[in-house]
Amino acid sequence: MSKTNNSSSSPKAEAIMICLDSGEWMESTKSPMFKEQASAMQYYCKKKLKYNPRTIVGVCGSADFGINYFWIRPTRDLKMIMAAINDIMIGGHIRLFNAAGFAHSLLFHSHLVGKDMQKRIVVFAGGPLYCPLPKAHMLGKVIKDNNVACDVISFGDPYMEKRLFFDTLIRLVDNDGNSNVCHVPPESSVRQALYRSQILIPRVGGGSSSAQSSGFSSLPQHDKNKAIVVYVKAPPTDADDRTTDCPFCQSVLLTLEEKNLLYHIEFIDLPKKPKWFFKVNPHGILPLIKFSDGRYVSNSDVIVGMIEEMYPDRPLVAPPYLARLGLKILPKIAGYLKRKDKNDGLLREFMELERHLKNCHQEPFVDGEEITAVDLSLAPKLYHLVHACKLTVPHDLPYVQRYTQMLFNRPSFRKTKPSLEDVEEGWCKRVRIPKDKMPR
């Protein structure tokens, strides 16, 4: 059997400047919010440096006291970067125009930046943004005219004007999917939101992630009589009625079922991914979907968003702030199984959901009477939480009890759910523990 080789499809080398939020909203380099930002930035840098051995990353401040007083020229020395950001000056307001201009000058005046490298400015913005919307148009035009890509990680301050500004900026800068924005839900981990975002998992076939909130451009013209092909993680067992044990893949299948769309499943064995898979999906991410026009799209959140845009009948849209529900479930399952953490963290996920459902005034789903994409994302995670950790929903959480029973008994879920054996074996492989060490 031939080995998979995806070296020919590795991402282009990049010269990246990160504009770190050094504004007063961060309080200090010791504050929890700054540490959240630093952790997400470290994760971003690790991924980018791993993708291509020529990629280099630099950092500068983006607020009054940071611009021109703190910068690190593009380098591959991540340890030096992480040590240096502890000396950044905190204070003042984010000055996006000045920060972007300074970052741009560092990119174009570094001898390490080759002409063939994609230049990119990355903005971390936790605090308020004191920029009127017209400046997004001005900045977007300048960045695009200079052939520079841009990513934005917007967290912390929740005002919609900030969201609109960054959505507008990225829509103007984007060139065939090379620029993206990640809006981190309130009270969510910046790093986890970044992990699932289009910034690190680019959409295959073009288009920026900001389109999800403003309408997808150049949507596939799908033939409703032709089945959509969904590539999902193959389960550990080979049963005839098997289905994927990946919760992200299942959420896509649930969406297709609830929309009553025609689809066909193809299993991808993770250790034996075929060569063609990397050609159409360089980062090797599952699930992957193929529309009838031949376009491939990866990442469950983006796939669900595109399906919703293409098939508005039986809408599954939910308010963006609800995306925070269950965001930490899977990492906490891994921590519980791998390190035998106390199940307090798992129970807190149940309790947070209980509070939300209780405030829904007897409505069955997280956004009311009708099921939404958030419910379809939660259902597989809750199923894994219950069955991988052998955790029973406590009797003093009646709303969660009713909610999980309702989801697990829904026809779409019964059709797409993995076997209990696959759930257990799947987690054994993910966290690399023997089966006899799993909860009983």
C-alpha cells in the first residue's frame, strides 16, 4: 500500500505580522484575558510555522503604548516571541490603522521576507474598537492593493459595531479565501474558537469565512436531484450499518437529514488517507463535502453554514451568541479520559446548559420551539459525553435530562449516531489509552 504524500500541496510560505491587543482592556500581561490571547497566538504561530518551513512570524503592539515601542521582526523563534511579549506596554486604545501600517512596514523592510512569500497581517482585538465603519473600507482597500492577506481574531468586547467593522474589512481584503475572521463567542476560549475557525482550516475552493454572516459569494449551483457526497471519519469497527464516530462529521449528517437532502457517505480512514484527499483538501480536515459542481468544502461549521445559505427551507439558523453552548465539551472529555480529571468540569457543562434551557421558558430547544444548528452541534457532543465518560445526567438537572432524551430519540439522530462500541474505541485512539482504562 502506498504512503500518503502531501508535500506537493503544502501551504505557501508566509511572512506574518501579528498585531497583538496591547490596549487598556487587557489590564496587564498577567491578566486572564491577556493570557488567553497569548495562548491563542502561540497556537496560531505553531500551526503556521509547521505548515511551511520557510514561514516566519513577527509581533507588534496595536494600542497607543505598544505601537512603535514593541515589535519583533519576522522570525521562526517562537520561544523568543513568547518570552518577549511579557514586556509589551499595556495601555491606551487600539489604533488599528497605525498598527497595520507599522506591521506592513516591518514586512516590507525585512531581509528575511522573500518576494514569493504571502504577506499577512493578523489582528487580535479583545477590547473596544474606536474606528468608524468607513475606515474599514479605507483600510481594506489599502491592504488588498498591497497584496497582503489579513486574519482577525475578535474576542472579549461583544459590541456588534466591532463585528460589523471586521466583517466588512475581511470581505474587502479577501482574495479567494486567503483572509478570514474569527468572532469568539462570549465566555469561550479564544484558542478553542481559533482551532475550529477558518483562519487555521481554510475553506477549500475559496471564499472567506466572513461570508457566513453576510451571504456566501459564488455559491455552488447544486442539482437537488444529485446526491451530495460527504466524506467522514471511518469508525473503528466494520459493521454493515456503521456510521462515523466523529461528532463534527455527525453534525453535518444531522443537518442534511433535518434539511431532507439527498446525500451519500464516503468513509476516510484517518491513518490511510488517499493521495487525492490531500489534493482537494490540503489540511486533511474532516468532514469534507463535495457539491454537484465539483467544489470541495471542509470544516463542519462552514459546511453547515453553506448548506443553510443554499437551502433556506427548514431554517436551522440560531443567534451567534448561542455558539458558546457546549464549546468546551470535547476538550473536557479528553482531559477527563486522559488525565482522570475530576468530572467537575463535565458537570459544569451540564449545569451551564441547564441554566440556559431553564431560561427558555419551557421551550424544547436552545433557541425556542424549532431545532437549530446549535442543537445539531450539541447533540453529538452530549452523546459522547454521556457514553464515553459513562456520565449520567443528574436528576437535579431536569431540563438537560429532557433535552438529551429528546435529541437522542430524534429520527435524524438515531439514523446517524455511532455505536457505543465505536464511541469507546474512538476515544481510546484519540487520547491513546487502553480500553480497560476507560470509565465503566
